[in-house]
Amino acid sequence: MKTKLSILVCTCASIVLSSSAHSTELAKINNTVITAESFNKRYQENMKFFQFRVPSKKEVLDDLIKRELAVQEAKSQGLDKDPEIQDRINSVLFQSLVERKLGKDVEKIHISDDDAKSYYEKYPEIRTSHIFVTLPGNASSEEVKTATEKMKSIQKALKDESMSFAEVAQKFSEGISAPMGGDIDFQTRDRLDTKYYDEALKLRSPGKVSDIVRTPTGLYIIKLTSIHSWDETDKPKIKRIVFEEKRQKLFEQFMDQLKKKAKITVNEALLIK
């Protein structure tokens, strides 16, 4: 239960550690004031986090005082200037800003059965197998040539039909699924590289095999082995995927607004080194 108490303390701390001429001073730690009004308000708001043992106000106040003492000591030692800690603080600020600006909009997102089914008709859950050859995005022309030639020789082995797709994958694929004949089981769109998923879906009919497909990680030859129908798939999972896409859209729209107000320069040439 101590963990939940810590959650309450952290939640309260950002509100109750303040000073006001019109507030009653509950406690004072050096120059930092905890007011009775803000403490009581936040204490009541956070009761929802506790189901069995509710901490007393005295316990919470004692934890707040300990926390504030530690914070003040950390600042006196200059920890708030440490780059690593500053990065953590920035992460908290980032999350807090997103929650404050988008929280209410996210809460309004509702995914109906029809919404999920409409999405699933476009992006069904698919089962594929593949043969993979590593080729990073920053590969040299020589590396591209070598990987491509290897894939073409694999294509030839597939066309010869002297071995099954699974046997070719086991023998030549560099992916972790090679021992399973390249099979990666059923996957939803969000779990696969966009290019990989789109090319697999284009095959339409189970049993068909793609041409060589390049993604950021390498070259693939993909075999579509099955497509789950709407009745076969995990519907709550699809709803979660649609919800996440809508939430991500809100986030991107918000970030686009910030970008428009900012001056940003990027040296993209350095990204490929």
C-alpha cells in the first residue's frame, strides 16, 4: 500500500506546496508552505486511488514533508541542474502538457462496433510467412547489390519448387522466424511495418507470394497464408487499435500547431551516417 501512498503524495505535491495570504498555513518547511485548504481539497480528490486502507491525513502530510525536505536538499546539491535529471523533468513536462491539452478530447473518443468493423474491413488481421535478408536504410550501393542478388537467388529457388516456402525460409532467411519456416502468425496492422503489411495485403489470396519488398530493416519475400474474418478476430483489440489511431491523430494535430509556431532546422544528411 506504500506505493499507492506515494502516488497520492506526488499528485498532491504539485498543488499543495504553495503560499497565499488568504489560506491557512498547515505546515511550513523552510520557506515552502502547505496550506490546509489546498491540502484538504487534493486529499479528497485522491481518495479514489484507495480501496482498502485509506491513509490518514497525518500520514500523507508526513510524507509530503519528507518529500519536500528531500527536494530542497536535492536542489541545494545542484541535482536539479544535472542534465540527466533535467531530461527526466522535461519528460514529465511533456506528458503533463499533452494530458492537460488533450486529456478531455481523448476522453470523448468512443469507438463503436461499426467503427471497428469499418476499420477492419480495410485493415484485417493477417497471417504471413517471410524470407528476410538484412539491409539497413543507410546501406552502401555494394551492400544493396549483394542483398538483392541473394534475394533473387532465393526467388529462383522458390520458382524451382524443389523446396517449399517454409524450407527455403529455414535455409536462407536471416530473420528470427526462420526456424518456423518464416511464419509470424496472425498480426494486426499496428504490429507490422507499414510497407510489409500493405504489400502482404495486396496479395489478397492466401498462398500467394510477393516480389522482393524493401523496408527500413531489409528485404522481404512475403507469403500471405491467411486472413481472419471479422467474426474470427479479437474485436476489443481492434477497438483499442482504432482508439489509439484516433488518439495519435489528436496528438499529431496538436504537435503540428506547435511546429507552426516554432523555428525548426534539421540537418537530414546526418541521419544517414
